[in-house]
Amino acid sequence: MGQYKYKVFKISGKNFVVKMDLNPITNEYDYHMYIRHLVTPQQAIAAYFTKTYETYNQDYDRYELYSKTYDITVYYTYLKAENLLLITAFQGGSND
């Protein structure tokens, strides 16, 4: 089984856990959401704190939020009350 790497950002009493993936271009670890969608964890965290709306997706057991301020959608789940795993984030996604 492969080894997974994570980075934790501590902000406003919460720990935002972000998965790292091996970047096939640089052959170094980088943020999963950046490799896939060109969104940094800092942008995803800013979207979290400025969310316009949020729903819980029971089928996937995750929260899905959208920030109109940043035009970013974030998928996350709780590991513990103060620990959020940022699953991924991407530009756009508003249903407005």
C-alpha cells in the first residue's frame, strides 16, 4: 500500500488537513487540489471562511460549499470536531 502524505494548516482554531500527491511533472509532492484543479489550500481555506452556501452530500459523506467571493467550490469532511480534511477544491460550481 502506498504512503500518503498530508499537510496541516492551523487557522482560527481549526486544522485543515490537505492531501499531497506526487506531481508527475516535477516528481515531487504537491497539493492534490493544486495538481488536479490549480487551487491552493490557502484559496480553499479562504473559500471555507467566506462560504455563500453549504450542503451535506449524504451519498458521498462530505460537505460541499461554494464561495461566491472566490468562485471556488470545496469538498470536505470532518476527521474530528476541529480537524477538517479538505478533499478537493475547484474554480466555479455555483448553481446561481
